[in-house]
Amino acid sequence: MTIHIRHRSVFAIAAAAAIVAGAIAIGRTRVQAQEPDGRALYDKHCAECHGAEGKGDGPGAAYLAPRPRDFASGKYKIRSTETGSVPTDDDLIRTVRLGLYGTAMPGWDRILSDADIRAVVGYIKGLSPAFATPPQAVGAVVPVSSSPDSIGRGQKAYDKLQCGKCHGTDGRGTGAVATDFQDDWNQPLQATDLTEPWSFRGGATPLDIYLRFRTGMTGTPMPSFAGAVGDREMWNLANYIASLGRKPVWSMTAPEVAEFYARQDAHAKADPVKRGQHLVDALACSLCHSPVDANRRMLPGMRLAGGVRFLVEPYGDRSKHVTSVRIAHGGRPSPDNWGLTFHIAAPLQDSVGVITPSSLHYIGTTRGSFLPDIDPKEHRLMIHGLVDRPLTFTMDDLKRFPSVTRLHFIECAGNRSSRRAKNVQETHGMTSCAEWTGVLLSTLLKECGLKGSATWFVAEGSEEVKGASSMPMAKAMEDCLIAYGMNGEAVRPQQGFPLRLMVPGFEGIFHTKWLRRIKVVDRYYINYNDFGHLDQEAKVAALDYQIGPKSVITFPSAGQQLPGKGFYEISGLAWSGGGAIKLVEISTDGGKRWNKAEIKGTAQRMAHARFGLMWNWDGKETEILSRCTDEIGQIQPSREQIAKYWNKPYDQTFSVPGLDNSIQPWKIAGDGSVTNGFA
């Protein structure tokens, strides 16, 4: 019997076209069906992983292993075409319909119609010039039926072609000497376990396996054997590989399952490191639990084995017993389904001291943003407008200027308590404090030379929306910082790598991330960031720049539990955009009496200050609060005081105008549970 690898012929297509044309000619009143839009379908279902241009660089790509296919390269592993040829339409349709086992690529046959799939395939082909050359199909194939003789000859071919170097003498890696592979995109690969046919992404029939030998797997170390052995020998090898397949666990009887795991246990005892590595690979543990480089490629020799790391990590981890994490804030997932990052709150309830770890620092973007992936060698900061000498700085240029290191907080305007908040992370988690290193903006502006009419400046970021804000020139010359360092290392990508603007004491939206341009101007410019942040009332607008004096108790706070009466240190954070914190007071009786708290260390200007007060709780229900005073005499108000100032009724519907720096009460019940005092 001869197998023909079927592909659509020109004749068949022409015949189909004629039939359709005839149908249209006969029934002129018939409405022609609209063809699916391949690009629209691709953008909706594929671009998230494969990228807008098909380069495998979509927003979700960095979190997937293996990485999505680079369609633009024209390299495909699963084909029924000769080595070096692009796949046929049928090859691509099969992959889209059925998906690829062990990857994030699902089967789309239950979501997309056949017509949709063909449209998507047509669009994907257009992403690479390689498809300008028609696919060279594998010709007629004469199969060799599986038999003991064929399988025996196939085993000899397995040894002859040295397949065991990669796949092991038994097909499952035993005795393999080559274990670390990379594809053409420098991504790590693992040799397939040949005893698990359900994991063969190109199919597990002898024909499927034969085609892998005949065509090779483009972009991987797996070559074509067409020049090394004949067709019949490749068929024998395919039959041998097919014979190695074991029954999957889900198809076994109970005794078979017990026997299988007994063998697995024996293998594990014989070589626990190898068994551990196999489990890590099979379960994809290394995607999350092994260190990776900037491209999320696993570092050589850094795998887990038997549950234990056997090489020191190049970048340290915290203890497994420490579980503090950030959470999405404001009722919107972050990242959302499109990969946009919005607001993510820091766990203040677990904070120690005044510095927020870089990995827990809150994140805020203007209405959601993709996080730019910026090469610092290519990044530039341009300063232009009303200057004598417009200049463009590289990162190396900026680091030649005198640097400063300062401690500063950042706070989002959305950092306001509500009755619905369950803990301090929800009420106040959109603020953090870090040590920032960089060059003063005033230094760069002096280098450019300011014109006499320069009274404002506009700072613009590199994210896709090009977020920008207008700020007074007086603030730029006072203390603004172009930061490239954060807590002793480079600024994190979520914090604006490689450059962010620090505007000490101002609302977070002014601290432009991924800073690319500063334009010196003579008036306030309306920018993208202003939409949703402008107030019609002048008095309210005046409160939208500088953060007022603010404090919050982080322990005990809502969601926490006091185990019983006795001594506790009430602890919290205080900060102000007006300068350093000079006084913090704590009330343990609902505001009737105030006690002076201890400020830990020296309070820095526009930075978090840690405070504490020893308290002997008598076990009775009470309410605790804190308030602070800054160096220019501003005192943190209660909500009732704010409502009185604005001449508005104080009830549950009252919302603080401008930035909310009101006092936060925590209620402590007799059983030691702590809840939101506004609830």
C-alpha cells in the first residue's frame, strides 16, 4: 500500500470555485456569505501570545514555557514537507485545530469554525516571507507494517543513529549524555520521553513519527535522517519508537497503577536527582521555581532536584515562610485579560521599618498599561523646549553627572479608605517608600540652560499611551530627581526602568515612569494624565498636587487578631508631601486622649517615618487612631473635620475632596479581632 500525503490541488480549488460561481450566477438574489477576517481573528485570539507582528513577543509570551512560535521566521517543527520547506495549509490547520500538548497552545476546534481556522492560517502565512516559496510536500510514502522483525531492525537503527545520546537507551532518558538543548531562539528544550506517546506534539502514529525523522524539526537540534538512512529504515525506527509507548496512568487498572508507581519509586531510589529533574520538567515546576534570566530562560545548572536546589541562586529569594504579596487594587484585575497592569497595592500590614522592598513596592499606571521592555543601551532622555541647548542623554551620559541618593515615598491619588476595605492594604496600600538614586533634574536643566520664560515643564513616559504631566519649574529646580537606582539596584521595570522621574511629595501620577522626554514650556499644558485628574473647583484642584500629612496604624490593623490582653507595640507609618514628619500621636480610646508616639530613627523629608507606642490592652472593645504633624505645621485631620471645612454633612456618603489624608480608625473587639472603623 502507498500512502499519499494529501494536499489541496489547484484543480480541486478551481472546481470548487466554479461551483460557487455557478451558484451565485443562478441565484442572483442570494446574499453571499461574508468571509472570516483572518487578521481580526488573529488579533482577538493569537496576538496576546504571538505578538501583533507574529514574532512570538506578545504580552503573555514572557510567562509561557515553551515560548510561543515566531511566525515571522517561517520556521515550523511539525510539518509534512521536506526539510527547509514551510508547512502546508493542512499542517497548520491541524496544529490550530488540535493544539500542542504540554504548551499553552490550546485546540481551537471547539471555539473557531473551520472557515475561521482557515482564515487565521491564511493570515499567519502572510506574516513571513518564507511562504512566498510554495511548500515542498513529501512524496508518496511506502509504509512498513509493524512487526517483531521491523521493531528489531528499528532498535538497531536507534543505536546506529545514536538516538540514545539524547533520549536514553530506553527512550526515557536513561544513560543520556546530552541533556541541555536550545532552539534557534536560545530557549531551553528537553528531549522527549519516547515512552509517553501522548506528549508527541506532531502525533504518535507510525506515520507521524516517520515524518519527524524524514523532515526533521526545524529550529531544534532534531535533524532530518533522510540523508543518513533509507526510507525503510526510518519506518522500522518509527515502529520501534511506537512500540516503546506505555499505557497512560489514566487508562490503567488499579493493580497496574500500583505496579507503575512501584517502578517509579525504584527508579527514584536508584537516582533521586535524575528522578527529581524529570518531575520538575514533566510538571513544568522550573517555570516558576528555577531562576531565569531577563528573557525568562532557565539558567544552566540551576534546576531543582528531588525538591532541593543543588546550586546557589545568583539572585536571592526570601524565606518560604514569608508570604507577603501585593494585590490588585480598585476592583480591577492587574494584569487584566489583555496583560494591562493597573493598580497593585503593597502589603503595609507586613511592613517592617520604612523602606518598601522593590518586589513589594506598589504599582500604578494611568488607566492601565503594558509594561515597556526597554534596552537601557538604546534608551534616551531628551530635554528640549525653552532651553538654550536641547540635549539628548544616554544612560551612560546621565551616570557621569553627580548622583544623589534620597529616601522618598510615592502615593497614588486613589489611596483612600472606604467602608468596604477589609485591611490596611486595601485602605492605604497604594503608597510605598524606597531609596532612590539618580541625578537632580536641576543639574540637567542647568546643563541645557533655561530661557527666561520657562515656568513649567512636561514629563513624558515611554509606555504606549505616552503618559505625561505638567509641573511647575520651581519644583523641578527644588528637588526633582531623575532616578535610575532603587534600593541599591536598578529601578525595577514596574517602577519605570531604566529611568523614572521622582517629584518628592507630589501625587504619584507626576512621578513619570519610563521617562523619555522633558519639554520646558511657559504655561500649563493639558496632557493625557490630566483626563480624570482635573477638578473644576479651584480649592479642590489646589489639593491635587502635594500630599498632605498622613499616617496609618499598620499593627494592629483590620484583618489582624490580638491573641489576648496585655502589652503590644502599636506601629505604623506617617508621611507628608510638606516635608519631614515631626510628631505622631496615637489614641487608644477613639480620639478622647492622644499620646505622643516614638518616631523610629530620623524622619526624612517626603519619606515614610515609622512610629510606635507601647500599649497595655485591657481586653475591652476600643478604637485606635493615629495622626501626624509635619515640619511646616500641617496636622492630619479627621474626616469629620474635613467635612466641616467643606461645609458638607458628615455621614456615610461623604467623600473627601482632593487627596484623602484623613485619620483612619481601627476597631478592636473584645475577642481581639480588628476591623475597619469606617465600616
